[in-house]
Amino acid sequence: MNRTRTNDRYARSRNGSVDSGKGGSRFGSSAARRPAGPNRSGGYGRRPAAIQGEFAPPRTITPALPAVEGFADLDMPGELLAALGSAGVTVPFPIQAATLPNSLAGRDVLGRGRTGSGKTLAFGLALLARTAGQRAEPRQPLGLILVPTRELAQQVTDALTPYARAVKLRLATVVGGMSIGRQAHALRGGAEVVVATPGRLKDLIDRGECRLNQVSITVLDEADQMADMGFMPQVTALLDQVRPEGQRMLFSATLDRNVDLLVRRYLTDPVVHSVDPSAGAVTTMEHHVLHVHAADKHAATTEIAARDGRVIMFLDTKHAVDRLTQDLLSSGVRAAALHGGKSQPQRTRTLAQFKTGHVTVLVATNVAARGIHVDNLDLVVNVDPPTDHKDYLHRGGRTARAGESGSVVTLVTPSQRRGMVRLMSDAGILPQTTQVRAGDEALSRITGAQTPTGIPVVITAPVAERPKKRGATSRGRRRPTSAPRRSPASQSPAGAAA
């Protein structure tokens, strides 16, 4: 397979004809290629009616290649297939089975799947396979993955590192909150693939430490969140610097009108695939709205936090997160805070402690609503109800991942009930509603709530973690050789990350 081939053969204009050299760039005089107004015609011009809050994706002109049943059916390097087999990832998730045949052929892809549906490998395997065998010059990566948050960048890097090593490709992670000097050094040493947040990548480009003119494959992961966070000007500025004839892949858990600009401007005749449109469609996830009195909410929250097993609790503000975390620690609950006011090393350490069970309650703002994958997490609690149905879906997406089951619980005071009804309607969810108080059997039955010990605890870094950080073999993820293989419906979490 020619893995350096771009998707030139699929680059088409609005009327379906192949672009000529003149005016063929996606970033040149796009107005001339895409006539505006209600009378647009052709495959791209006609769009089906969009449902509320979402845009109608473009129609595909060139028929998509059919989905495959197994990774072995894909034209990928043998090293990648061997690495997948070693990780116990043998059966692709639907979004992987549908998009990989096309992305490996160089097609642009527009994919929607909730977090945990396997998007990371859906775009990552194609990028690595098509980049394999090439070598990047200093400061000139060949592939780019843009993500909205540091946590998601790290998760994508962790998920792809063993596969990149299998085909001898170098990854560099470029995010804020970490040493920009070390990141510049990694780029100077040469990295074929860069996983980056938009702001830090722009900073490195402005310093002359990175150029995108050799990037032939670009991925936007969670594009809607980048738009919601105000990154759209930075994202478009970065996309305008990559090779105009290159391949684009846009993956997201939701596709709304904020993403429409990116699709229209940067994707050419994309293969469109959508699975698991929302967390509410996941049959293994339960949704509970618990009506509580304001005066009783804190006690109920504390009892839920004292349950056996891990839980993520979401609140609106950094101050509220810190205050609840301190209260829980004072009550005997092993809690830790995660929000944008923490340094990146603090956030990384907190997540590691939560994943290992050293911390049982992660109290967080929406910074944890995407980009965090924790195995066997069965409960998410909205202590403060989200204001947007997308935030609800993404918070809830931390549980019931990769075929596992889980519950999303939202604590609602009387003044919040009307707004919560609207939010659930927008999310397409019919929750179970229960009136509860602290100490109630119903609260314990739904959440596992119990009375905390009342003995204050202090969270310290586990001693066992330190040797791992110094060990030369700890730089990449390794799966236990005894890990059981999963059935097609419950693929390994490594295949479902993000």
C-alpha cells in the first residue's frame, strides 16, 4: 500500500468534478468554489433538514468503502496488526469498522461517536498506517492531532504510543501547563506525529519551533468542544497552515452548528459516519434525577461520596470544587480536586491516583467532562446540574464506557427542576426521578450512599508510584499478558479510549 498517498483523487468541487490545479486549494478563494445562498446545487449544496441543535452533514459524493468485520481485513502494516493483537484488540468497534477502510484510502472523514466508542483508534490507526515508513525533519511533523484539553491530549498519546512504536514513529505531545522548552526540544529532534492543544501549538509556531507545511494528515478530535471553548480562530489559523491537498479527519461526540464551518471549509467529499449519537442512547447507562432540598444537599452529597467504589462529582466552579473536596476529606472520604486552576503536574497526579483507587472521589469542573477514561467507573454525579445538554452528555460519558454499565445521577433542588426538565428533553433522555433525603434507603439503593467515617484523611502520593516514574520501562503502557480478550460488544478499553 502506498501510505504517502493523499486524497487528491477524492478532492472535488461543489459540482462533483475533480479540481484542477487552478483554484484547487481548500483555503484559497473558497467563495468561488462554494457559491453562497439558497440556490446552491450539487452533492454538497443540498443538505437534509437538521434536527434542533445540530447541523445536517454534507452528502457524500464518492461512495464509501464498506465496513470490515475485523482489523485483519484492513490494509495496514503487519506491525500494527501484531500490536493490536498483543493488546487484545481484535474486533473493531462500529466507528472503526466503518471509517478505517476509507481513511486508510486517504478519504476525508466526518465521524460522530460518543466518548468510549473507539474514536481514538479510528483516526489514530489510519494516521499511523499512512505515515509509517516516513521520517520527519526537525520542527516539521507529518501528522497533527488537535484536541481541546490537556487531559485528552495525554489520553490520545497514551492510547497511540504502543502502536506508534510498533511502526517506529515518534509522537510529541504539545500542551499548556508543561515545559514549553521540553516540547520545543522534542520537535527539534523530529516527531512524525504531534498531539496538541491549539494554544500551545500556536505558541511554538510563533517561536519558530514548529512548521505545519509538511503535515499531510490532520485530525480534529472533539471539534465541537474546541468551538465551545473559543478555539475556533486558532483552529482555523492552524488548519490554514497544513498542506492544502492533505487528508482531514474530524471526529466528535456531538456535531452542532459550531462545527459546520470546519466541515464546509476543510473537508472535501467526506465519508460521514455516526454511531451512538448521545450518551442517552446507551442502554447500559441509567439516568437518575434526585430531588433534594437545598438544606440537605450537602449531606446527601457527602453520603454518596462515602460509597464503596469510585465516583466523579461535577460542580460548576473551581471554588466550589475545592470547598467540597476539603469537606469530604474532613469527613473521612478520600477525595481530590481537578480543575483548570491546578498545574498540569497536579492534574496528572490526581488522575493517576483516581485511576489506581488511591483517591476514590474525583471532584471536578467540566475540565474532566472529556478526555478522561477510567476503567470500571460506574457512577457520575452532577452535584451542580450542567447548564447545557451537551455538558450533561459528556459528563455522563465518563461512565458506561466500552460496553460497561453505569449510572448518572443529578442532584436537583426545587428551583432547578424546571431547567432540568428542559435539559433532559434537549438531551433526549427520560430519567428516573426520585425524591430523596440524606440517610434514605432510596439514596443508598441508587448511589450506594453510606455514612462517612468522620475521621479526617490526608491524601499523599503513594510510595509505589515513584520507582515507576524512574524506570526506563515505564514510559509506555503495557497490558498484563493475562488480560482476557473481550467479545465484540465489549472491546478492550484501549480500543475504546476517547
